[in-house]
Amino acid sequence: MKAVVYEGPRKVSVKDVPDARIEEPTDLLVRITTTNICGSDLHMYEGRTSFETGRVFGHENLGEVVEVGPAVSKVKVGEYVVLPFNVACGHCKQCEKGLTNYCLTMQPVPELAGAAYGFADMGPYQGGQAELLRVPYGDFNALRLGEDAEERQTDYVMLADIFPTGYHATEMAQVKPGDQTVIFGAGPVGQMAAYSAMLKGASRVWAVDHQPDRLALAEKIGAIPVNSAEVNPSEVIKDATLGLGADNGCECVGYQAHDPQGHEDASLTLNGLIDAVRFTGHLGVVGVFLPEDPGGKEAQNELEAQGKVPIDFGMMWFKGQTMGTGQAPVKKYNRALRDLIAGDKARPSFVVSHEIDLAQAPDAYNNFDERNDGWTKVVMHP
Ligand SMILES: [Zn+2]
Ligand SMILES: [Zn+2]
């Protein structure tokens, strides 16, 4: 089968690899029809993780079931399914609590938790930027789609990661109807966080970024754009809230946060959030931060290479804020978000800028990595 293979920093190729196949009785085999490139693929693409060369990318996957293992009883051949990026077992201590993002049995390293398709440090599972994908514990992991699956693939594929991840950010930030919410980062996940806050009935949502195309997209869905290259976001937000700040906020950028000149500072958006949110506000951090940054070792900041991010903790403590962190438990939200799409209440495909064939992946990775104008979210059809 054809697949997008990691060849080393800033190099991917589309080539033939052995077909994915059923390996365990509980597996599904899915013919991938839609798969996305994600911002977290870029951390791996840039060589800023331990992702091994030769592995297949792709954790945002949707497709048609073409084969089921003998122990699969619910999911049927021919059904369209969307797969949470989390690979989970359903029976460990974490999965039983709904925390499929930190599943204990699918992660082979005993001191780690959590597994994903095509992801650094998250198990051996191949990605779905390929013609076929093996899905472990298919009955548990696959979310089945209705009759509109084929025509709305670009909406439903967002259930694999970015829509639930954006939603999870707003859950950790405890966004409620009427809240005034600030979102740092207007990339795909930030867009989904802003969109989720509005679905929950937030009264005002600010989207902070320095990329004009991303801000324009956030404005289109009803957020208030704040260009951090031109203004101080917390000043704008405090001016609009009697000096108090937003009720809550989300961080959707991660450790490669940088200023408009490209200077990286992993604490930039976290400190912006602590400043812009009022006393006792809740912060949801879904931007990726890692315990070690292989690419950061040459950087000036020795601390950040070791995953140490100096944030304004004194101010955060003084303000009595709480912070939720980590990857999203997709399964906790994907069913309800699927039904919002099916019921015409949500259209997360607004974020899609490019729909391409798998063969165009190397060019798309390059454009997305360069943050070239207009390259917001790439959807591939293998
Ligand atoms: Zn993703
Ligand atoms: Zn588990």
C-alpha cells in the first residue's frame, strides 16, 4: 500500500510499504478515505521528537471498514468509521475512567501512558496517511458514522482529533454560557476551541495569533481577532472587560510558540494566558509541550531543551487560577460532536484549506510547515 513515510527532518516520501493487516482478533482493517496533516505531525516532521525514520504518519483518520477480526462483534464491514487518534484498550484503570488519552495497556513503555497512530513515544502503531490502517480494539475505538458519512467526510474527520481537542480545551477551561473566553493560537486546534466555546454559548471569544489569514478565519466564525504582532492581547481583553480579563482561556499553540519574528519562547502563550485571564479563571492547555525537545538543544534556551518552561507561576498562583493540561480523551466527546455535525449544528470543515491526493503529501507538509499563507488544514484522500 502507499503511505506517507518519515525520512528524517523535513523529509517525507510517499512510497509502498507492507499492507496493514489484521493482527489481533479484536482488530479492524480500515480503507482510509480521508486523513489529515496535523500541527503535531509538524513537530515530528521537523525532527523535534523521537519519531523514528521509516514510520508512517497520520493520526486523524476516517475510512471504510474492509475487514474485521473474529472477535469484533459491533462494527461491520462496509461501515464508515472515524478513529480517535488515541489508541485505547477500554479495560485498563484509565480507560475505565474515560481517560483513553492515558491508556495504560496500549503504551508499551511501562512508565508511560497513552498511545496513538503514527506518533512519537506513543506506541508502535502505524499512521493512517496510507491506503489501509490497522485499528486495535475496533469495537471500542471506532466511532461509526451514519448515511451522510461519505458526503461529510471533511466534517467527520475532524472528530479524530482537532474538534474534540479544541472542545477539551474549553472543558478544562470550564467555558459556560455567557463566558468571555480567550483562545491563544488560531491554528486548526485554536479554531476548534473558539468554535467549541461559541457552541457552548460563550458571549465573547477572542482569538489571539499573529497570522492574518488565521485571524480572518477566526473572525469568519464569530471570534474577535487579536493580532499579537500589533497589540498586547491582555491589554485589549482587559480594556473590554472593565480591567478584569477574560473569564477563562485556552492555549492552543504549544512549545514552539514564537513571536512574529520567529523567535521561539515556549512560555510566550502560557504567560499571555495567565495575564489575560482574570482571578480564579480556569486555563485549558492543549498545545503540545514535551519533556524533552531534541531540536531545542541547539537553541539558546537550555531549559526548554529539557522541557522546562519558565512560566509566571507566581502570578498564576496569586490569581488563584487553575490549569488543565494534556492530550484530549477523544472518545469522551466524539459521539456528541458527531451528532452536532449530523444535526447540522456544527461544521468543523470550515477549517479545511486544501484537499489533496496522498501523492501531494511532501509538498503539503512543506507548505504547512512553512506556515505559508492560506495553508490552514490539509485533508488527504488516499
Ligand atoms: Zn492531530
Ligand atoms: Zn486502556
